[in-house]
Amino acid sequence: MKQIIPTIFNLVFISIFIILSTNVSYGQKEGYELVWHDEFDGTQLDTTKWQHRGLGSRRGGTVVKEASLLDGNGNLMITTTILDSNNYYVGAIGTAETYNTTYGYFEARAKFGQRLSWDSFWLQCPTAYQAGPTSETGAEVDIYEYTGGVSRMMTGWDDDGNVLYDTLGYEVNHNVWWGDDDGVLKGWGAHSSIVSDVTDYVTVGLKWTADRYFFYVNDVFTFSTNKGVSGIDEYIILSVEPSNWDSLPDSIQNGATVQDTFFVDYVRVYKKITTDVESNDLDIPSSFVLNQNYPNPFNPSTTIKYFIPAVGNENFRSVQLKVYDILGKEIATLVNKEQQSGNYEVNFNASNLPSGMYLYKIQAGEFSNTKKMLLLK
């Protein structure tokens, strides 16, 4: 698993989609049927579904069976136990020997560690980084990685010229890794969904189709990509590793034991229900999305991504995407045309504009949304 742990100051450069933690239904997915799952009931790990993974030395610590246990209350517990700065125990389990599959909707409901855990739910295959097309060699798909990172966005300056920030929430990162035709490692990543509360359970899902990945947080679509799409069987992994070493207390150097726990309520895999008439609607999010521009702050150009869903029989929308200064004066029209449902991105070049805060607004039918972006030269 490739590490992407951004600091609090460079998070403004991460593509961000804000998700509020809400109480939602975790039942059957529309258009899909449940084909594999573990609710982690009882007191013993079901070894017909999971095997302990990577036991032994890892990054200066040790992966042990004892770090992956059931709590008897419907949860898998994977713990990080740090004995000192060079001695820790972690857990990992996977389905490499028991369950491998291609395509579907993969979902886990979990409560992340609060201080030290690098908690992950991901897909893997033995040939993920080999040379060749990913339709034949596969990929690593990090459905989510949580490291305790807090996301902040720049909002302006105080009277002394110091930068002011607002805290938006906690990052849930999504990444894809693969080898290109020459075996060179490639990645799609640093895309973070933001949850407002990580003291409660969060549900994260991946819809994997033959040509695209779709990421969901609490049943809300956040990102999609056609990069590194695997076409072969993959297996599931749940794992933790230590994170945020800089925040460890000084007492850890004196033999204090520090522990964190990643709780997993369930893992479920769904497959699309096939019919005589296939429809792509099941693979398309049902709501409009305007993403935060990336990078942000930017100089001089930035990319704005948005998604237009199909609503009923209407697959086209009249779309306008415009940029305004902070006073509301129109600066540029980036899009002004009919567009079919799907994912879009557009580049905005501000080389002829002064530094400052700008707004970009999308109008698509009755849908309208506005976001801020910061130009720093």
C-alpha cells in the first residue's frame, strides 16, 4: 500500500469533496444483489472468509494475529500498539485465499482510529504493478485510507497579513496504483472526501465497473476515475499501520504503551443484477456534483470537475460554468452549451488576473452551485 499522508498545511492542494456524516440506510443496493459479506458477529474471525495477512516484520514493526480480533459486539477490531518509537504491533487480514472477484460494489462500515491508526480498506491482486494494461494485470485500489488528517481551506488574511483557515473536517483518501506498459508505477490519488465526524461510523463504498471506479462516502458519490481500471480478480484487505508519528507524546520514549483501534462493523460485496435490457444508469451517480478546483490555491491555472446525472429520460442539460471576482463581476465563461450526462473537467487559466479570491458557479437546469478558489502569484 503506497503511503499518501498530507500535512495540515498542504491539504489545500488536495482535491476535496465535503461529505456530512448522516444516518443512512445500509441495506440492499438498488440494482445489485448481496453476494459476499461478513458482519463480524461472534468472537472468532471467520477463517473461511479471511486470513491474517503479511505476518511478521513490516516497516520496523510486526504484523501479528493478535492485532485482528472480534469484540463479540459485531465488530472487527484491528489495533495499532506502539511500545516505543521503533517497536509496534499492527494487524491485517485479507481474502486472497478465500474470495477473489471482478467488478461490483464493495462497501465497509467502520469507525476509524482516533490518533495513530492509518486505517485502510483496499483491493489488491498479485500482478498489480506489473507491466501491461490494467485490464490484464490489475491494480491496487485504495477504497479508503484514513490517517487522522484534518482538512483546512484558506479563507483570507487577518489585519497583520497572517493566513486564516477554516477546518472543514477529516480526510478519507481514495487512491489507485498500477504499473504502466513499461512497468513504471502510476497513480491516481490525493483525492479526499471529507467527513464532519469520525467519532461515529462512516460507510465508504467503491463501485467498480469495466471502465470506471466510483467512490462513495455515506452513500453519497464523491469521485470517479477511469485511471488504472482493473479487469481481473482482486481480493479484499483490511489493515492498519501507525500514522502521525510527529504527534506522539514524549512519554512514548520512556516505555509508555500507546494503542489505537480501527473498528469495522461489516464488509459487503454486491453484484449488478442482470436483465434483458442493460442500463448504465446504475453506474451513474443520481445527483449533480461540483468539485473543489484542483490545485487550490493555484497559479496560474486550475482544473474544475463536475458531474451531470441523467434525470428520468432527460440526458442533456444546458450548462453554464462561469468565474466571478469576489465582488460578483463576471471574469470568464468556461462552459455555455448543452451537455450529456457524465463527468466533465475544464481548465481555468488566470495568468492575466491579479492574486485574490474568485468564485466559480455552475448552472445546469435547476441545479446551481458556487465555490471559492484562491489565486496566489
